[in-house]
Amino acid sequence: MTQKYLSLAGGIRVTIKPQSTSAGATTYSLSNLHGDTMATVNADGTPTIITPTGPFGEQLANHTAPTNATPGTSNDYLGTHAKATETDYLTRPIQMGARVYIPELGRFMQMDPVEGGTLNDYVYAQDPVNQTDTTGEFLANLIRIAVVALFKLVPKQAVKQTAKKATKAVVKQEVKTIAKQVTRQEIKNIASTTPKQMSYNAQKTVDFLKNNDFKFSAQFTKGGGQWLNDGRAGSQLLPKEYLGKPINYTEWDVQPMLQNGLRGSERIIRGSDGSIWHTADHYKTIIRIE
């Protein structure tokens, strides 16, 4: 045995080299909230500060991988989860559970084995600061993990009572807000839509765009350009104005752009009136989502 590893409380990971007698025989890896190694400490207590990687695990200027694993590897990005970065290769691949992940690209090398696990078959977490995909199968939300961990420290009965009160208060407030903002006609429009016709990727795209206020498109997709709403090529026309004001529309791709420039036929359309639409056949049939 050349090395063995231990996991301690607080996300500390210990690397032990049984055949070594130097201070470096034991290395304590300290991680940040994301689970990346930010510093190492040897048996003498000498710290080594590690310059962090980028949010996708990509190398930044002056980055030095921590020496806390077998030669040629490093428990660096997501090191607390025992994800070894292959430092001998320029692409620095990481075995993320079921698939190999390339941090420099923010992409997996293999298709997602679980349908609908992520936005598309190869993409990593769209929000790598708050999400991870250490299994290579589906996303994990770091905020949710933190909440679950906190609940474990609180008596179950207290959690239940607090959750009940919070849920009732939130639902009441939401109902009041919706009642003020949504007119009968808007409710009718929403009820007449058929969101079941949307693909999983389209729904994830809508969620991403809404979370980012439609300021930028999802990774490897094109979006934000003006959609003219002029009926060209048999496309369906959408409302031209709302309350006397003209409505301008922008379009957002659902599928990543391929190397040959193809972008697929599925789009999300957003109106300046706040409406959101979906088309699966390149504007011939457009369904209102919100």
C-alpha cells in the first residue's frame, strides 16, 4: 500500500503515505464550501495555500494542483468528494462517477446515462458554483445539501412545525401576489397552453433563462436575438401589442449549436410584455408557457 485516505468532519480529507517518514507523509486537505481543495497542511502544521480553479474546474493563472493523491493525479476540483484530476494530461480529465469530465470544456466525454439528468446529454452543471454532477448522472444542488445537513442538527418535531408554518405563510403570500397580478384573460391563456408538449431540455432552458433574467443564453447555445414576428416561411404570428404598446420578441435556442452551425428547430421566445413561448418546429406552431 502506497497511500490511503481518510475523510474527517468539516470536509477535511487526509492522505497518508505509510512508507514515508517525512512531515509530508500525512497531508490534510482543507476544502471550501464547493468541495474544492483550497489548502493543504502537512504533519508539522505547515500550510500550503492552493490557488483555486475556475468554477468548472478549469485551470486559472498561477494555479498549482495540490499534492494530495497518487503521482499524476490530484484531489483538486471537488477534491473533498475524492474526484481525482489527471494532472499528467493537458485536458486534466476527471472521472465523475459514470463519465469522464473535461474541466477545460465544461463537458462530459460520454452521453448522460440518465435521460433528463442535465440540460443536454454532455453538458455539466449550468451553475457550477451552486450545483455539481459528481455522479455523471444528475445534478445536485449544493444549497439543498446544506439545508438537509442543517435539518439533521435540529430536532425532527421542530423541523416539522417550522416547515408547516413557513409553508402556510408562503402559500398565502403567493396566492395574494398572483391574485393581484394575473387577470382572468391571462389565466385563460395559461390554462389553454399545453406544457406537456415541451421537451425536458426546453423546460430546463426556460428555468435557466428565468433564473438569469434572460440576460444571457445557456452554455453552448445561441440566444437573445430579435425575432421579427412577421409570419415569414409560414411561421405562426404572436400578439403585436399589449395595452396599446408594441411587443418586441427575442429568441433563445434550446439545443447546443453543433460544429456545422446547426441549432435544431426548438426555440424559446420571450416577449417584452413578459410572455414566454415555446416552439418545437421552428415557429410553425408556438405555444404560450407563461
